[in-house]
Amino acid sequence: MHNINYIRENPTEFDNFIKTRGENPIANKIIEIDKVKRETQTILQNLLAERNQISKSIGQLKNQKKDTTHEMEKVEDIKNKINTLKELETLKDDELKAILSRLPNIPDSSTPVGATETENVFYKDWGDKPTFDFNPKLHFEIGENANSMNFETATKLSGSRFVILKGQLSKLERAITNFMIDKHTLVNGYVEMHVPYLVKEETLYGTGQLPKFADDLFTAGDDHWLIPTAEIPLTALHSNEILNINQLPMRFTSYTPCFRSEAGAAGKDTRGMIRQHQFTKVELVSLVEPQQSKEELERMLNCAEGILQDLELHYRVITLCTGDMGFSANKTYDIEVWLPGEGKYREISSCSNCGDFQARRMNTRYKQNDKNIYIHTLNGSGLAVGRTLIAILENYQTADGNVRIPKVLKKYFDNQEHLF
RNA sequence: GGAGAGAUGGCUGAGCGGUUGAAAGCACCGGUCUUGAAAACCGGCAAGGUGGCAACACCUUCCAGAGUUCGAAUCUCUGUCUCUCCGCCA
């Protein structure tokens, strides 16, 4: 959510910013609605003050057993005016909210301007592409050949975009998760949280998924929605609270399943487990003071990168351009891991600074020198577990169809050398 | 699922329908005292908004939403959540 004062004072700048995010200019319209709303409010409040005054005097007159019919008539007239003005105010307020709640965050000055993903900017990379003396297979070929990855049965149970992992692959998924959580809690200073997978509409509004992106989500039929990422419950942990400054920064990590309808991705990545309706992810979330958030984004990125480095997987980091960035972010780094089977880099983590955008929507503040200031929120995958599993299969595969177990995961496998 | 009780400021907790935005205590902040600290004492301490250069004035908010009333924390209805007892149950 945007600060209306900012829009009021910098309409052109605001329009220029949201233009880079693919939105049409709208500041003038916002200001016009806001103006009518505030004018209405001023008149309304004066009438309310008058009503309160008269009501008070009625109380006093009644105490003195005096006649109040004159006052009563006066109030009756004011009441009618109050009702019409109140309706108008609510109407304008709703209009304003409808617009503001659907406008994306303003990009950080270091975010490259661009329309589509082709204009994302290379930031850095790590490691080298592995070499093979055979033709590296795709992850699902490896999994299916080992009889440990099954899409057909999953489709029988749940339809398309689901998978069943069996035996060693199921265990690998669990080992990856444990490794990530252990690293983030023991080394990186994040607090592990176990959170609900079903949340209320209000919670999704806070992080920015609603009202605009309902199509990307699954509902549970009642008033609950399935989380598309643990970012949602973690970021909202302290919504509607005023924190003490010494509580910040807060760093949370959580392992959860994520549910996404993939509404806009029909026909995309239909083979394999790259794009599923359900996947698991270890999420990182930071709640920080405003002046810390830029630094925190780099820190978070490093924490996510560290996992891939430990797993010795080659990757690159790109900075998303304004047009490709998510709704709530002001700056986003994507980490893309190398998949030799596909011969492509694939997103495995996305780390975003949301500034005060989400904090405004969910009303999370902290007190400093008697002032209440919106915090900054950040989130990042640390990492997507399913895609990490894919990366391990494709990068660590051997000519005979087996898979070497990465050094750091061996302890979860009784020091075995190979997966199968 | 059945029966009952409740929801007030950071926390605990008062509150006959009419100076109650809300007593009191705790916590917190500032000060006096002290070598320092504690104790004691004094003072401050909800949020959002509108108007105003400002001082300041006013409005809204006592779970949420409707309603009754000249006037609602206080009365009525609906919803949400919490607690206790019973039933069922991982």
C-alpha cells in the first residue's frame, strides 16, 4: 500500500515509477478522489462536532429538568446531513482503497528499469557448469528410471502438476529440508517457526496476494486460503502490532508446503516437477528497521546462496527489472541454478525487499523516539526444496543412472556415496 | 457437535446511556535524591484522521458489522475469537 501523502506531493514522480512497472498514470485520479474525500470529511466532522455539542447540552438540560424540544429538532436536521455525508465519505474511501490496494510497490533506485524478463540484469555467479562424459539426463528421467518419481499415480490421485516421490527420493527431499533449516537456524541466525498452511483473506491482503492475485491461489472452500509461500504467515506474524525497537531485526525461517494454482502457466513446464501445484520450500523472512533493509537483502541473498555453495551447485544471480518484479517488492534478486539435463538456468530462489509496502498493508510498526514507524519486510526462498532436488539429480548424476550424494547431505544418508 | 462465560490502552483490570479516550495497578520514558544502583517521590505515557504555518482545535476508535437513542464502552441483533464443562477424536 502506498503512502497517500507521498502521491499527493509527488504525483508525477509516482506516475513515472509505476509506469516502469507496467501501470498507467493514475496519480491525478487518486488525488481527485482523495480531495473529495477530505472535503467531505471536513464538513462531516464539523457536523459531528455540532451534534456532540448539542447532545451534551441536552444532557445538562435534562438534569435540570428543562425543556429540550428545541435542541432535539436541531439535531434531527443535522442527523440527516450527517448520514448523506457519511455515505459519500465511505464511497470515496472505498474507491481510493480499491485503486491503492492494486498498485504495485515503487521500485528501489537500484532496480533496473525494463519491461520484461529479457531486461533483467546479471549480478554475479558462482562455480562452474559441471562436465559430463555422457549425455546428462533430465531430472524426471533419472527419477523415473530409478522407480522413485511417479507422475502417473499422482495424476490419478490429484490431477496434473503433482508428483509422488518414493524411497530414496522422498528421503532426499527430507534431507535437503533438514540441511537448509539447520544451516539457517544454527549458522544464519534465523528462528525456526511452524506456521499454519491455511490463512484468512486478511493475511493474504497484508502481503499483497489479495485482492489482485486471487486466481493464483487455492481456497479451502470456507474462509481459508492455502498459502502459496510461507512468506505470508511469517511476514504477518506481527501484523497490527507496534514493536519495540530492540525487538528488531527479526529473522524467521519456516519449512512449509506451498500451493499455487499456476493459472497463468497453462502448457508451461508440464513435464517433470519444475512447476507443481504443491511443492515444499524453506522460506526466509526478515522484519527490520527501514535503514537496514538494503543491507538485509544482501545478507538474505548470501544466506540463500550459501546453501547452493554448500551443495556445490553452480548458479547465477540476476537482478529483476521493474517489469518482471513481483507486486510487493521494491528490489528482487533471483538465484538461478544450472540444470545440465535441461541445459538451462532455473530459478531456485527469489529474495525481495518489500520496503514498508507490506508493513503498511498489515500495519506493522515499531516505536522510535515516541514515533510509530512502519517496519521494512523482506522475504526469500532458502531454497525451494523440489527444485533443489532436481538440481542435485541433474548435477550429481552418473553415467549408470545413479546419483552421487552431495558431501553435506551424506550425514543424512549414513554416509552413503550414491543415492540408489 | 451440545451447554455456559467472556472480549476495554504494552499487560492486569474498573467502568448507574450524558465532561469516560476511558479509574487503578504494573511495565515503559524523563526528573529529584544517590559515588553508582535500588527504593522512595514528582511528572509523562493509546492509535488513526481532518483543519491550521504553528500553538492548537475537532473527528473516529473500548473484538468486527448492523441497529436503538438527541447521545452508546455501557442497550439489541449478527458474526469472529477466547475460556470452562460434556461428547467425539489425531
